[in-house]
Amino acid sequence: MQFTSFDPFGFFQMFNLFMIIIPAVFIVVAIIIIVTVCRVGSQAVRGVVVNAPAFAIPESYRATPRPDGTEIRTVRLPERCPTCGAAIASEGIDWVGPLEARCNYCGGTVKAQLERV
């Protein structure tokens, strides 16, 4: 028969271990969240800013003039065509509808977003 000795400080050693593991887990989770938010945020601002013709702006935005009396005409196109991956040039854009342009290379539709000025 083997006897084990009672360690009254064993609980405190385990408590110290948790005091290291729990903050480490929180730090790792925080880093993952920060990296994800930064990556999404940086993708949102990429693109080509262009001055679109009036018909390329949706009717709901054309109907409401801005407080200074000017029209909203600035839109952002993605840097690359989502169909073929070709770079979108800011000049010579063929607009096919409200917030839609045609890729000069493959003819695919490229969605634009209104740019807040």
C-alpha cells in the first residue's frame, strides 16, 4: 500500500497556473479580433474613385440634393474586376446602369459603391 502525502499548497499552484493561462487566452483572442477587423477595414477602402455620370447614381440619391445644393456623383469601383481579375482603370469606364460598370477586358459587370465625401 502506498501513501500519498497531503499538499496543502497544491491548490495555490494550480491557481497560479490558471492566472497565466486565462490572460494568455484573452490576449490571443483579442489579437485575432484586431487582425480580422483591420483586414476587413483595409479591404473596404480599396478601389478606384471616379466621378460618375448622373444616370450611374441611383434615383433615390439623385432625388435628394445635398445641403450645399450639389449632386452626389462620386463612386468607388473595386480595384479589380471580380470576374477576370483585371485592373479597373479610372478613365474610359463604360457605365451600364446605376452603380454598375462594364469591365473593359471581359465585359463582366462591376458593382460600384457611393463614396461619402
